[in-house]
Amino acid sequence: MFLTKKFIPRRTFLRGAGVAIGLPLLDSMVPAQTDLKKTAAAPIPRFLGIWHPHGAAPGYWSPLQEGKGFDFSFITKPLEPFRNRVTLISGMDMPEAAATTEEPGGDHARGAVLLSSARPRRNAVTPYLGVTVDQLIAQKYGQGTILSSLQLGVEEDGNFGNCNWGYSCAYTNSVSWTSPMQPLPTEVNPRVAFERLFGDGTNPEERKRGRKESASILDSVTQEIAFFKRPLGEGDKQRLDTYLENIREIERRIRIAMESTVKEPSNEIPFGIPENKHVHYRLMYDLLALAFEGDLTRSATYMLGKDLSGASFPESGFNGAWHGSSHHGDKPDNIANYAKMNRYHVQNLAYFAEKLNKIPDGDGTVLDHILIYKGSNMGNSHRHAHIKVPVILLGGLDGTFQGNRHIVFPDNTERTSNMLLAVLHKYGIEDIPKYDAAGRQTGTQKSFGSSTKPLSL
């Protein structure tokens, strides 16, 4: 027996008719006797920004204790199994989203502030915001992947033009902007997202055939799978089998969800959107997990809803409408019910974290190598308050991010833009593109949005 430095390239795909399946990291992709940092097993920094509207129930989100070893609050309790990967931040403000004397109202029209830290331009022919954190990370780390970034959601873009108070609907339809004047569309159809990850999906006739066929995309690469597996070790074979089984299972669940759909399929939409919100949420989280495992993308956003959403979540134990319930009138019973809805969304995040924590990745798991930011543009949404917004940071970011912390700031002292600037620094991004009023890049700067200094993380 002897050691060899022969290895399978990380960017290996199983290809079939209209199918290109990226693979998880296998031992066979790592050459022997080579520094880990110089191989495919070197840590890959990933990012996910999760947007949720309507803030959080006051008194139910922020833990009572500060620092390490805190007791998780009612809303954040589902994340307790991942304590060492969780940082909660209380007392953060988002002033760019707040109404002003010159621009009153519009509190539900400025959601895109979450990842841009820039105030949306009002009464503009062309919407103008700023490049978002996820896109800066995608520009640095995502150029070698199938998708430089991925934008998912669960509610369709129902409005175009101006939504309210003179603000473009682009600010509520997308939280991912690749330039100040270019929002990226949010994909809400699980089947379309699936095809983007594993198939070309560019041919309308092919998509029509796909709607009529029950075969899995894996059926078109059966021979390739058998040929590829032949020289693999037992561990790699099991890992590949699990990955492919997950793909097939998600495809099966998408097909089942298609049978109960909100809209009839059209030529441009391969399958319908699941009517059951719970099924929809979990499918999108599962697709994100596969995308990160197969290194199909390294930066993504996920919109859990739109501002003014009337969605309800019976699985939470309360069946009220999202926006209506967020206006709880500061009444204890109403706040308690709204807290159940908030907790439900954290439960879904915990479901996702558990999946990432079970995916081996280099010297750890995908959860060890990602940073997830879940936030909202409001704190107490009944008062349309953009102060004390809920901030959850989850993941290890290649060992550079510490968990088991509840960080508390005094009122009116810290803003989310400073936190996002610090996050960019964690990704090695310090020169931020600078744009003029026409959206042309004019150079770089050290600040991000309205930031004044990087937050100490």
C-alpha cells in the first residue's frame, strides 16, 4: 500500500439530459499528505440572510441574562441545542428604516434596509438602495459556483410600481441587491429553485415535459452514478448515497406539494406553490441545505414573508394573521399569541440548523462554516418601532465566530449597520463599493450604509 496525491476535483458533476448535479465534499476529493488549507476540504465561508417582517413580541424575545450561559427566551428557546453556535443581540436599532419628519409613514415599505443598511429612495422613477451584504460576499466567494448567490422566499411578488407612501415595491419584494439600482428577484416556487440547483431549466418545452413526467432527475444520471461510485471508498459511497437520497426525497415532496397548489401551473411556472405554508418553509430550508452541501452556492437570502403579510401559522399554536397579530395593542394576551408565531419561525430555523449540523464539511460541519443572520426591520411592530430589533447570528464561520453569547446594548447606542460592517470584515471584505446618485461605482469606502464603525464581534 502507498499514499497517492491523486484526487477527484471538487467541481465534479454528474451530468444527464438537462441535469448537472453538484456533489458533496468526499474524502476522495482531498489529496493525501497535503495541508488541509490547500485542498478542497479547506473551510468555505458561507452566508445566509433570513428576513422576517413585523418584528418580535416585546418581553418574549430578549433573554434576561447577558453574556454566556444565558437562559434562552420563549421565542429563541428552539435554538438552545446549538448554544455554542448562537449569538443573540439585544438593543440594536435600524434608523435607516424609521420614519422621519421629511418622510413620515412608509414603515412597511423599507424592508430592504435589512441587508443594505441604506435608506430606500422615495418617489423615484427608478428604485435606489445599495448593494447588500449577501452580494458583497457572493462577489468574493461565489464566482466559482453554479449560482453566485441564491434568493428564496415563500410569498409571491404581488405588487409592482409603488406600494405605499411613494416607495417602490422593489424594496419589499427583495432584500438582495447586486447594485443600488438592481434588486434580485426572489424565487418562491420550490420546483423552479430545484431546477436552478440541479437542472438547466432554460428550455420551456423541457419544462413542459417535466410537468408530465414522474421520473426523478436522478434517473437520467443512473449510469453516471454507478460509474462514479466504483472507485470510491465505503465512507464516500455512503455519503454520496445519503446526498442523492436527500435529493430524491425533496423532489418527491415537491411533487406531492404540487398536487395541492395555490395556482394552476403555467408555461412559465413548472409546478405550483405549496398551499401549506409549513411545507413550503421546510422545503425551502431543505433546498438551501442541499445547495450549501453541494457547494452550489455560498451566499443566499431567504424571505420568510413580505411586510403586511396576512399569512397564518396554525403549527405555532395560534392561527391569527401575521400582520394583524403584530399589532397586538400592547395587550398581554395578544403579545403572548404573537410570541407563539415568532417562536414558530425560530423552530424552523432550528430545523435548518440541525440539518447543517449533520452535514460533514472539511474539519467540521456546514454549520461550523456558515454565518446565518436572521433579523427584522422592526422591534415592537405594533408601534412601528425600528429600535431594539431582534438579531440572531448562528454558525461558526470557520471558527472565527464565537457563540453562546447574549450581547446587550443600552438603548439608542448601537445600530445594525455597524454589525453588518463587522460581519463583512469577518469575511475579509473591508473595501466597500461606493456609488454615485446615478448608480455608477466611483470607488470604494470603509463604511457600509450608515455605519460609523465596525461592531466588536
